[in-house]
Amino acid sequence: MAVQLVAHMKIKSGDCIKVRGKIEPDAESFALNLGQDESELILHFNPRFESQGDVRTIVCNSKTCGEWGVELRESEFPFHQGEDIKLFVSFDATEVTVKMPRGHELKFPNRLEVETVEFFSIVGDLRIKCVKFD
């Protein structure tokens, strides 16, 4: 899976990460990762069109000390291959919110209970057009 973007910066509780991109026409999956580094993630957000045995499913998880937590699977899937999308990611000490196309919203618990993160990455079949940190 190709890494599209890795940012190392201070992102605080209440900040919003805005991602604009185009899903590849033959996309299998893409992922957004948010945390301290690759082994400490408050959010692994992974829409799967057809990947790892999943079809049209969003898989979310967290990672602590390099160990994955319990997956959360969301069957509402507001993504289409080949489309332009906007995603908005924000968090506080208790949860992470991802706003997706067509008014869909996903909330995931902030299991690490941190209020500042330093790592954000995008991998997979999403061509990045713009990322803003507000």
C-alpha cells in the first residue's frame, strides 16, 4: 500500500484535519492514521471496497505499544470508487469523529485518551488533492 502523506506536527484536541482527495477507480482500500507514531494510534480509519476479506466495510481500530485493539466495523459505506471526497477528522480526550460524504459521521472512542497527537498518515488508494490542519 502506497503512503500518500505523512505529517509530523502537533495536532490538538478540537483541531480539524480536512482531507480532499479522489478515490482511485480500482480502489481496494485506503486508510487514515492518527496518533503519536505508527505504534501509538488513536485512530486507524480503513474503508475497504474489497480488501482482506471485507467488502464495502469501514474498519476502525486503535494501536497501543504496537498492539491493535478491538476492531469496530461499520457497514454504512458512503464511498464510491473514482469519486472526489472530503473527510473531516477531529478528536478530543474521549472520542474521534470522522465526517464522511453524504452526511455520514463515524465516532470512535479515543482509547489512548490523549489530547495532542503528532502523527497523521494517509495510505492506499486515495489520491490526495489537499490536506488542511485547522
